[in-house]
Amino acid sequence: MSMQIYLSTLTENDYDTSLETIKSAFEDIAESQHDEQALVVKLRKTLEYNYELEVVAKNDDGEVIGHILLSEIQIVNEETSFTALALAPLSVLPAYRNMGLGKALVQAAEERAKAQGYTTIIVLGATEYYSKLGYEEAEQYHIYSPFDLPSKNFMVKFLWEQLTEQPNGKVVYPESFN
């Protein structure tokens, strides 16, 4: 049986169901602190929240089965502060994994970000997964995490081939991430 999957911008009707999906998606992830849905609630309330950078995947029945959110962060050094995006969280319900849905959500979010003029996305995640999607260890570009974690899990992707200004420095997350 073939199943249709639809990607769309989050609507108000999806607010609560998407939180349930996020919660369920992380239940079996050992590294998770299982508060991803709380983070999303906080991020939606920030001034910087950009609804076009929150994408949901739905099945035929209109159920939310996947979700992604990009939020503004800063990459700061002594001279400049550069606005980039953080990819957090990315969720796919267990029953729908390994079908390319996470990849489709990431690509949809990246296209929207690029259309809005963003050039850089940071993700804290599984190296094996995100490296397949073009993310690389951020440290090799002199972009550093504020968290104490293996540098291989702190990754970056540049959406434009040629960046006149390559950001570098320490990533600063907004208060809502704490």
C-alpha cells in the first residue's frame, strides 16, 4: 500500500498534535533529555520565532508524523555577531523512520531558510545521520559550541556555495534554549 506524505508549514491546528509527535519521537532516544517538546513551546513564544521555518509532515489521515524547527542563533566573535539558524528538534515518529522523511523535512526547512536569505545552519546531533545530509563538524570552520560535548556532534551546513563572509566564533543560543 502506498502512503501519501505531505509537508506543510505548521498551522495553529497542528500546535498541540506536533508536540505529541515530538514527545513520542524522542521517547526511545537514549541521549535525549525528553524535553524537546518543551523547547518547541518556548521557541514558539519568542520574538524571533518564524513560523515559516517550522515544518510538519502529515500522513493521509492528516496526523502529524514528523516535525522540524529552525530558530535564530548568533555566531559571535570579537568583531562580529552573525545570525545563523539552529536545527532543533527534528522528529519522526518511530513507525515512519527509515523512509527518508527526516531528510525530506531537513531539505524543506533548508530551502525555506535559503529563500529567506539565511546561509548557515547549526545542528547538535548524530554525526552518522547529519553527515549524510551535508553537515560537517563545525569546529573545522572555527565555529564552537557553548556546550561541553564531543565536537563531532556539533555540526554546520552552509546553504550557499560561496559565502563572502564565512561566520566563525562561538554559537550563542537564545535564552529559550536553556
